Amino acid sequence: MAINYAQKYSSKVDERFTQSSLTQAAFNQDYDWEGVNTINVYSIDTAPLSDYSMTGANRYGTPDELGDTTQTMTLSQDKAFTFTIDRRNYLDTQMTKEAGKALNRQLSEIVIPEVDKYRISKLVAGAGNTSAVTAITSANAYESFLDGVTKVLDSKAPLAGTFAFISPSFYKYIRLDASFIKNGDLSQNMLVNGQVGMIESIPLIFAPSIYFPTGVEFVITNKIAAVAAQKIDTYRIHQDPPGLNGWLAEGRIYHDAFVLNNKANAIYAHKSA
């Protein structure tokens, strides 16, 4: 005699892990793209020092007109998404496909990680200091990090406002490095999302491997060195729009990130050989 086993679908959705933005605190928003998609930033030259002359007409030297250069920053990332939820599918799946939750899921799993990955890639591409050495190990992780900090500070960037994005492999090796002395306890209240500790008062922000370009172990940056622009950030849900009995979700994000030319040396990217 055949036996028909009963089946049941749970109304509790198996959600994936998500994160809030990891990069927001490490970028400044000092420029306003209101009404434009391009901003030109001036860099003003300086005059060299020379010996003062005790004779002649031009005792300070021969004056030249002070020059300047410009950096053009044009927004290039105009991304969008859309999906529908038919009312029948909503009702016949125990109402698990709730539109508001689905939209939040889209933002936390797709939009925010994509923006973070893009920003980190821009930091790496624009870094004024890079190093390609042997792979990070538990014997050189701390020293390699301090080498990066030294180069950042040598650019005259302040220690305040400096952040480090670290890969999972670097996190492993820095915790195993015998010369590493942890600054602060992991149970402290973390003010920066993703922070897992500090080195030399620099917050360590843990990011998944896929957030980093190939071979990059960690990136040290100062907030003054990079600009994040987010001009359009629009997400909406339409109920019963024309042609659909259900919900239509749409979203658009118009953004970009830039490393300022005169502050590129405040960024250090470490790559494994």
C-alpha cells in the first residue's frame, strides 16, 4: 500500500547574512553635485624657497605667477533594479514574499555591498602608496601593517580619521602574529560598522574577500583622501500598477567615489605578490 507523506513550507524565511555599509565612515562628502554630474577641483601650486639676496631689485627672487591644476570628478555609476510580486504568488506562499521586506533584502544584500566593493576598488586604484611583497603570514602581518601606516603618516595625513579595511586572511594572520599587541578589547562598543579591533588607534574594518580586488590584503586610508558621492538614492514600491495585480519594486542609485589627487599618498594598498 502506497504512503503519501505530507509536506509543509515554513512561513519563516531562511534569510542570508547581510551587512550595513562598511565604507561610509571612511569617505567624506565635502563636495556637492547638486544640479551637475561633474565637479572640477582646483589644486593651487606653491612657490619654492630661495636664498634672500642682499642686493639688487628682486631681493626675494624672480616672481612667477602662481599656477594651478584641476581634477575632474564625473559621476559614472548609475545603477537600477526592479522586480514584481504577483498577488497570487504572495498569497500562495504564506505571504512570505512581502514587498517591503523584499526591498530591504535587495538593499542589504545587493545594493549596499556593491557600493562598498566599488569604493574599496577606487581606493586601491587611486592609492598613492602600494606594496607588493610576499604573501602575508603570521610572522609579517603586524610589520606589514606598520609599514603601511608609516607611509600614510609620511604623507602628512593625520592619524585621526584613518581607517583600515582588512581581508579575512589578514585578520587571521594579524591575530596570530606574536608581535601584535591588541589595542582595546573586541567587546568594546564599536562605533564603525564592521570594526573588529584597532592597531595604533586605527580602526580595523573587516570586509569579505569579494570586496577586495585580487591580491589585496588590506587598505589603509584617511577620510580626507577620498570623496563619496551619492546623488540619487531612490527606492519605491507600487501597489497594483497598470498591468499587474500585486507589487512592483524599483530602485535607482547614482553614485561614485574619487581619490583626491593631492591626498592620494594618504592611502596605502597592500597586495600579495
